[in-house]
Amino acid sequence: MLNKSISSTHKAYLAGFLDGDGSIYVRLKPNPTYRYGFQVAPYIVLFQSSKSRVQFEKICTLISLGSLRERKDGILEYTIGREESLKCFLKWVKPYVILKRAQVELMQEIFHAKSKVKDKNDFAALMKLIHSFEELNYSKKRIQRRLTP
């Protein structure tokens, strides 16, 4: 488990940043090498214009749990994708997040359910939780289909 600590002021700031310029979601990636045919891929992504690179890099350095990349459209993305890093970030922001509280709580519920998967029925229940992100998050590109194990 990560043992990184930051001030409560910074935690509140990061929660506001996630609420305003962030995204939290879990994807199911078809992958035949996984036991039930899918990889569970959770992410938190913070976005900022590359015009604000210096300031955004300071925020990314404060977090130090993910990686930064610049998209072709001039948007910077800071992505947290490792489960332990995600759990750490969620713990920081949960007391302060407002607009994405349901997503934070759902992500934590998904991590808990994932740790309890013992059979195909458990995995199907996990997939149902993951699909419930569709109701919480807006996506212009979402393909409306249900994946089943």
C-alpha cells in the first residue's frame, strides 16, 4: 500500500480539480488471457490545456501517482491507472469531492467486489457494477452494448 501523505488543503483542491476537470471510470477490455475473458481497467484522469503546462505539472508532481501525456489536440492528461494508486487518490479526495461523489463511491465498491471474485457469478456481479458507470458518466463516444462473461 502506498504511504504517501499530503495536506488536507491539497486533498480538497484535488477533489475540486477532479470534480471540474477530471474523469473517473472503469472499462471492461475484452482479453482472452484473463480468467473471465475481460480485463477490469479503472482510471482517474485529470485534464488541462497545454497552455497551463507549468501549473498542471506542479499538480501532477504533488499527486505523483500516475503519468502525464499531451494529446494531439493540445490537452494534457494525467492518468492514474494502477489499483493501489487509485485507492490512495480516492481516499484523499472522498471527504471533499462533491460532483463525482457517486463515481468515487462506485469505484471503491468495484475494488471491493473485484477482490471477492471467486467464480463466474461473482464476476458477472462485478460487471454489473462496472456497467452502472454508464448511468453516472457522460460519453459522446460510448458504444451502447453490454459485455458479458
